[in-house]
Amino acid sequence: MPQTNIEVLFSEESIQQKVKELGKQISEDYKDKEVVFLGILSGSFIFMSDLVRALSIDVECEFMRIASYHNSTTSSGKIDLLLDVNPKKIKDKHIIITEDIVDTGRSMHFLLEHIAKYEPASLKICSFLFKEEMLEKPITIDYLGFKIDPLFVVGYGLDFAGKYRNLPYVGVYSSDS
Ligand code: IMP
Ligand code: MG
């Protein structure tokens, strides 16, 4: 699927290699623990589906939906909770919040605060991408795919105005071509 307005940043091969490494690390860290992957819709659905299949441990999968970008390439600053998780699925479990990208960190701070109220046994973060320079308040990303420059990227779950999520690679999006 050639896209003239998207310059490849991470190939399908390099992504799959990274996901395998993350899967191995998480499987070691969480052996003998009841772990729940909490995917944040929609962006994380591709990453999470590959990641859980790269694990050698049993896990549960739950989802939440929030909205922070509204058809633009900059953060709106406002977070809407569109679909919550059942608190019973979180209480006393080891939770790994699974995101496509941490940009300003506003979404992740909202999620950390929100999930903490449901009293998990532990709470960690796994993010496929991280725009470190954009971060407003410190966040520890326990499991990270790649750090990137503050550019707008699409593919492998990440969208622009709802499109390009199904690209198997990640690329920098430019609107002017
Ligand atoms: P934050 O709250 O600013 O950290 O934004 C996080 C959310 O913004 C992510 O979960 C994405 O949905 C979206 N986002 C941030 N940067 C990008 C990007 O480069 N491409 C697509 N979506 C992005
Ligand atoms: Mg997102």
C-alpha cells in the first residue's frame, strides 16, 4: 500500500522485532502473576494484539476508550472518557496500561489517576511510541517500543482523522502532498 504523503520511520520488520523483545521481557517480569493488559482504544489495538501474542504467559485483556485528539495533529488538551473498564477486572490485579503513543502525557496522567481508583495490585505502562520532548509532566514508561521526535506519525494503530491505522509500518505524516 504505497502512500506518497507518508515517510516510513519504522518498518514492519523492525516493529515486529521490537514487539518480540517486549513480549519476552514482560513474560519474564510477570511469570507467576495475574496480569491484565488494559488497551486504550482505538490506537493500541494493533500493538496490543501483536504484543499479547508475543507472550509466553497467560494474560487477560480489557479495554478503555478515551478521546484526546479530535481530527487534528495537535492535542486538544481535553480528555473524554468514552468507555470505562469494569472496576472488578482491575482490583487486586497487575495492570499494564497499553498505549499506542505518549505525547504530552495528558492522556496517560488521566489514565493513571483513573485506574488507581480501582485499586490494582500494581500499575505499569507499556507504550509503543514516546514523544519525549513533548512530555509536560514526568511519566515512567516501563515498557517502551521506540522514542520518536515530535512529529505526527501514522500506521500500526495510529491514525490521522481515522485513517492509516491498518498500515503495518509507522511513518511520518505530511498533509501537503
Ligand atoms: P497525549 O495525551 O498528548 O499524550 O496524547 C496521547 C494520544 O494522542 C495518543 O494516545 C494518540 O491517540 C494521540 N497522538 C499523539 N501523537 C500522535 C501521532 O503522532 N499520531 C497519531 N496520534 C497521536
Ligand atoms: Mg490513543
